[in-house]
Amino acid sequence: MNLLEHLNPPQKQAVEHKDGPLLILAGAGSGKTRVITYRIGWLILEAGVYPEQILAVTFTNKAAGEMRERVDDILSAHGAGDDAEAVTISTFHSFCARLLRRHADRLGLDWNFNIYDGDDQLKLVKQVMELEGRPKDRSESRRLRGYINRMKNQGYTPELAHENAFNAVDEEDATFYETYQEKLREANCADFGDLILGVLEIFRDDPRLADSYSRHWRYLMVDEFQDTNPAQYELLKHLTRCHDNLAVVGDDDQAIYRWRGATVANILGFEKDYEDAQVIKLEQNYRSTSVILEAANDVIKHNPTRRDKKLWTEREGGDKISLFTGGDDREEATFVARRIHEMAKAGADWGDFAVFYRTNAQSRQFEEQLQNWGVPYQVVGGISFYERSEIKDVLAYLKVALNPDNEVDFLRIINTPSRRIGKVTIEKLQRAARVPGIGTLYRAVRYAAGHLEPSAVGDAPIEPEPFDVADEEALADVDSLRGRTNSGVEDLCELLFSLRDQIAADEGLAHVSEFLLDQINYHSYLESDDAERVDDRWRNVRELLGAMEEFEQDFEAREFGPTEDADAPEGTDMVAESRLAKLLGAFLDRSALVHSTDQMDEKGAVTLMTVHGAKGLEFDTVFLAGMEDEIFPSVRDQFDAEEIHEERRLAYVAITRARHKLYICNARRRRIYGKTRNTDPSRFLLDIDPERIEIDPQSTSKRIRYSSRRTSNRGGYDAFRQATEQAYFGSGVDQDAWEFDQSPPMYKNQVSKAVKKTLAEAEDGDFDTSFSQVNPWDDEFAQEDAWSSEPDAPPAGASPGKDGLTGCTISHSRFGIGEVVNVSGSGDKAVLTINFPGKGEKTIIRKFVKVLG
């Protein structure tokens, strides 16, 4: 079997490149994962490279897992399946976490440090703010967390942050960063940014250690290179100190993570850093139809400074892009739900569909309408499994058992379930934790419980230095706790001792967790905390235990990197030395580094997600929603050209996720963040050749005069405006075509609570027409009942008079769902008395309501 027989010429050229730097510009759907995995196979099978010498890194566990499976398949098909295990395939953060554990002592950490997620990080920021006497301010705490993350993404330690400070505010922030890092180290913890920055610090301080890793991994491959930040790029440079065998795969047109520190400059400037780099373009797309690709090219070609490339496919033709414009965002969501329902009835699988939106705030309408139509869905990028409170509770106990100095998680478990340890008591313990010789909240609790005496606080004699007044007061606070019974503190100590004994005994992850759940009677706690959701939450806990069992079965503590350079853990702590401790540490690392797309169910449900979350995925049918200016693109600074360029790249990513069919949807009015606003169609929509677009017959057809103030210098705008006006203003569209039945099949005589809630939230609010700088709607439209749409035709066989409408269920955009209790007059001018649950009876003219049944 010829290893390369299924590759096209550019793919084959990239795979057969052995030595020296390589830049593979891989357009969307061009088979980049195939190239990476086949290159790994070729290096081992044909070029004689040892599998231990190969390192491949990417950004998500899902991508790393897929890569690992493909490499295993390729090597197994050629009788070399055992070699697959020796190749190191990992995410950036997982790779650095493993490396950092080997050399943790160089940063003042123990090997069993915990990894803080974003929520834990924010809690520590707030603690530091309190220590510094700063006022409690939610926006300031988030700003400081963002500052710290930016510094770490840049590769800046607190010292470098001071050196690069531009003004007094930067200096103050750098000082805060310094204190934050000190507290992080005291807790024996690291945040996400530390995983990479910590390795950089170690390599900067000891270039010989960096050389040893560079000599070990002689062939590096990087997926999604356009998403790397400066710190990650510096890491790659350290790992190629002894050679230049760095192959990077990426697409500058898909660089969409600037907001989290990624810089497109890495891929655009690669040839400056590696002058001998060979550049290979992968432009043949194997995913989408030509119509979809041409639309994507139409959008992205307006970005300057991009590398010249154009996607093409042998799949000529395909359905045109369907454009749907709703009267409001609820109508947009109803259309999407109804169309998915129709296509599923015709034989499509639920998992074939995805709905993309620019912001998470847009998901509510789609969730509620999909529920109403009985469509199963999953929201990707919301609260992940490992972010659920019940999961974090269990993991917090295990983290503290492994690393008792972790104060953030210690505070989480101290009263979960309640131990009647009051707020004043906790404050006293926290003050005592700052006493020299005690140092941590865990030791303060042990001291309060009588397990430590002053001569052995912190498991070592206190230095014979006098405590200052504050310290004496802190010890007196805790001594006062010791003077009376405090069973809660004592119980917590005993539990942690028992947990650590279980870990030292190597009883198994799930076994230790079962022991914990039994000891704290966690099911009863869930019952008292939230009786309605106890079953779901308990199922999540059982799912966690199942994940632990699977992980333990698959876990192998195989060698990682050059063994002679590992810094072995010191000490005789039986917990730290146990196999289970290392297994638990690895499991906690994995749970901390899970990406939202890692947990996607690829079958049986429609996927809802932001466009950022959709990167790297593909679906048969994609609904791209909210294509309106100031929603998509969403631009904070109209004068920031790079922000516009990134939004355009985001639109390109969204379009190229579709295999067969793409729907672009928007709404004339949108309620978001509590305000209802008129909208402009997205400027990116105007970039697409109108020949590639068909107006969905169900688009709203209300004719309103287009504002002559909107102009454009882009070629073809006038031709396309004609097409968009058909959607927005009904030109050439059957006046009644859009009046489709919006009620789901199970809702002819009743309406779900979700619908009532949705529509109830469309109560009176400020009608803000400042949403766009140019209001495309005629002024007189804004003054009419802007909440109403064209009326539905009455049900077959019914007249618009009393007999046809009394008792009918109707919807009104302002008041929601109601029941007609009286009718006066006939036709569109009939006056209806309608009972709206929770709002009472309202009198409304017939033409301003829709009949649901």
C-alpha cells in the first residue's frame, strides 16, 4: 500500500518535507490534519525518524485526540502500530503542564500544584484586591484578571511587566500582578497562563535544559499556528534551539483569537524568523460546495495584508445561499427551528445542523424556539461539564486533599456541605493563615482544631522571632476558637486526613470519590440545596465517577521527554509518592484543560454555538444568524482597522463550516441586552456576489422605503442592494409568502412556559434607534406599532369575526401569548379583547396580532 497515494500534489509535497522549517498555508477544509498525520507517518516509516523524536501540538483535546487516532491508524496499517504510542501529541497547555510538573521546584512549586481555571483566578484576584484595601468592584477585578492574562500571553513575568510599563497605571497593575503571583505560589497553584510562562521562565534561566528538550524532540509540528500567542511562539523557538525542524500549519484567514492574545503576526512573519522556510499552499477544499467557497472568498478578499490564496473545489455548483430576514429576532429563531424540523422530517439527522451566532446573548431565542418545535439541541460553549457546581465541589475536595495549600478551593469546601463554620470564624482563620509559621488556611484550620501546637506550626518549629501585634491578635483569634467546641473545623480536618490516607493507600480514583461522597452525605446536600434538580445533578456526579474509572483504565505514566533532566519530587510524603496521587494529578489537569468543543455530542442534537467556538468544525447545514452591523461585525472601535479585519476573518470561518447548505439570517429589529433596536444588514453580507444568494420565500416582505443616506463605494453594491431589498423590503416577493405558520406542531391550543417567558420579556422597553449610525428605516415606520408584523391569515374555514376568533390563541410581540375572549367588528379592524397571563386583558386591533390556533 502506497502511503501517499490519496494525497494531492501540494499535500504530498508537504508530507515529504523532512528537514528545515516549513510553513503550510492550509485553507479551510483543505485536509491539514491529513497532512500533519501523514507527515508523522512518513517520517517514521520512510525517513527513519524515531517516533520519540516527534512532537505535535495543537489547541484542543478533541483535535489532539483525532490526530492521535489517525496516526495510530496510519502506522497500524503499515505494521508499526506500536510506534504510535511513542509520538508525543498534545495540546500546548497539557504539554507544558507535564513539563512544568517535572521542574516545578525551579519556580517554588511542588509537583502536585493545582491548576486554577478562570473562575478560581478571579477569586484570587478579589482576595488580592481585599489584601491591598481596594474597593470591591466587579469590573475592576475582571480588568485586572484580563491584564494578568495579557501579560502572560505576551510572555511577561511581573518583572518584565514593570519594564514595559508605559505609565503610572501600568506600574500599579504590574505591582498587583507581582502580588498575585506571590499568592499563587503560596497556594502551590498555577493558572493557565503560568503553564506556558512557567516553562519559559525555566528555559530562560537554564538554556541547557531547553537544549536537552530540543535535542530530544527533533521534529516539531504545530497545528492552527495562526492562533499562537507570543509566549507560545517563544516556547517553540526554545524547543528548536538545536535544530530548525519546525513545521507549522495554519491559515491567516482563520486568525480569530486576537482577543485572547493570539497574533496573526506569527504566521505572517514566519519567514522572517526562519529565512529558509519552504512555503506550501493547500487551496483545494474537500468540504464545501463551490457556491459556499466563492461566497467565503468574496468576503475575505477585502482584507489587506493577507497571504494570497483562494479556495477551490471539484464539487461544482451546489445550492445557493439562502437569505432569510425576519421582522424581529424571535421570527428569525422561529424560522430556523421550523426549517430544521422540516428537514429532519424529510430524513436529515439532527446532528447535521448547526446554528452559529456572534454572541452568547443571541442563543436564548433559538433555545426556546427549538424547544417549542421539539428539536433536540446542545449549546456548546456555555457551562461545560467540569464547570458545573456539583462537579467543582467534588474536584475541590480532591484538589485540597492533594494540595492542602490551595486556599481558593479550601474556601469552597469549608462549608460545602454546611459545617456551621461562620463568616467571622473563617475571617479569623484567614488572618491566622498570614501569621509567619502558619502560612496557609489549611494549617490555620489544623491549629484551630488542635492538631498543631505553636512549637510545630506548619509541621516545623516556628522561628524564634517575635510576632508583631497583628500576628498576636490573629493567633488570639484562633486560640479563642480552640477554647470552645468547634466540631465543624474538627470534622473538616478529620475528613481531609482520611482522604489523604485513602490516596496514600492507592485505592483508586472512583473509590476515593465514593468515600468522599459518603462521608459528606453529598446526595442529601444536593437535595436540600436544589430539590428540583437533585436527580440531574446527582447523575452528573455519577458521570464524573465514570470518567474517573475510564481515565484510570487508560492512564499510563509513560516517559515524557529526556528522563535524565527530570527533577524528581523530594520528600517522604506518602500521599505525594503514591501512584494514585500522580493519577489524580493527571486527572485534575485534564479536567482543568478541557475545551468546550471537547465535550460535544456529534450525533442526535442540533448544535448551537458562537462562531468562535465553531472553529475547526463542519456541518452539513449551517444557519448563520444575526448577520447585522454591530452584531456581526461586532466592533467596539470603529476606527480599529485590525478589529474589522478579524471580524471579517470570523465571517469567513463561519461560512466555511458548511458542507452542503448555508442559511444566512438576520432581523429588521433585534432585542438584545434589554433594548430593541433597528438594524442594518451586515457589511459582510454586502460583500457576497448576489448571484450566489437566493431570498428565502418566507423572508419578511413588508415594504419600507430604504434610506438614501446609506452609500458604499464597493463594486457591485448596487446590484446586491437590489437582492437584499427583496429580503428586507419585499421587492419582487409575494406579499403573503412570508406569512408562514410559526406555531410548532404540538402547539395549536397550548403554549409552553418557555414561549410565554420569551414573549413576556418583550415588554415595553426603550426603542433605541441608535443601534446603527444610519437608520435604514423610514421615520414613519419607527412611529407605528413597530412590534407588530403582518397578520396571519385566519385558520381555514374561520371568519375574522366573533365566531372565528373567540377562544383562539394569538401572539402579540409586546404582550406575548394570549387568548381572545371577545371580538368587536370584523376584518383587520376588528377590536379584540385578549387575556394575557400575568398581564390581564388588553384591547388590540386585529391586524396587530398573529393567530396561532
